[in-house]
Amino acid sequence: MATYETMPFHLETERLILRPWAESDAADFSALLAERGNGTPPVERIRKSIADLLAATETTGIALLPIERREEGDFIGYCGLIIGRTTLEEPEIAYELFRHAHGRGYATEAAGAVLEAAVATGRKRLWSTVGTWNAPSLRVLEKHGFERDHVSTEDNGEVVWLTRSLP
């Protein structure tokens, strides 16, 4: 098994800051997850999820990071690398933003920063999995050079698997 560098956990772009999770993110993270339409997760459960994310980061060297707008200082979502449906050697890039932050290029900007961070780890390939219905997310990935690999059917519908080689 190859050895990889640890991903940088503080990333900055022109408009965004991606940083490690804090317990104070729990209420915002809960509100973001509530936008999925399955109810609002209890903040205490989200605090545990944040602790689990931080622990996973310690063992894997990759991270899912909260996104803040630089000027406003507000939490608008997350972006980062996860094992997800793949492996530590070829992790997935994942992101999710509040609806009010959609359509402004934030996901594209954050994903670009995470791609640079992934390259810095020495990995050779990333994956992403996206519901076939999620055309905006698919466009973000295609802008960053991800190509469709295959489609699978899961309990919640069809999922497109995309991949991108890293330099």
C-alpha cells in the first residue's frame, strides 16, 4: 500500500475558507442536513458526527472541511475528501452547500481547492458519486475534469460514478 502525505486542512480561495470542524459548527451542519428533507438531525448527534469526522481525519490524513464565505464569515456547507464508496488510496471528493449558496460558483471554487490539496497528498486518482438527478453537481465535477465511469442503482436511485486522474 502506498504512503500518502496528509492533506492540508486549511484551504483558502478568493472567496472561501475551508478549515477543520469545530463543535460550534453543529447547529449549522444540522440545518444543512435538514435541507435534504429528512428532518433536522439533533445537534447532539451532529456534535458526535463532527467528533467522528475529526477522528477519521486523524487516522486517514484526509478531511471533509466546513466552507465559510471569507467576507461574510458564515458557514455555507462542506467540501473535502472522504472514503465514502471508494478507498483511502482513491478517495471521493464530496461537497454540499446550503440552497441559498447554490448558483454562485462556491462548489466549483471549493472543489478546486480540494483538488489541489488531493494532488499534494500524492494520490493518482479521485472518485465522486452523484445522483443522476443532480445536474448542477455533475457540472461542477465536469468543470474539474471528472469523467463518467459508470452508473449504479442504489436504494435512493441511480448514482453516477465519476473519476479524475491527478498529475
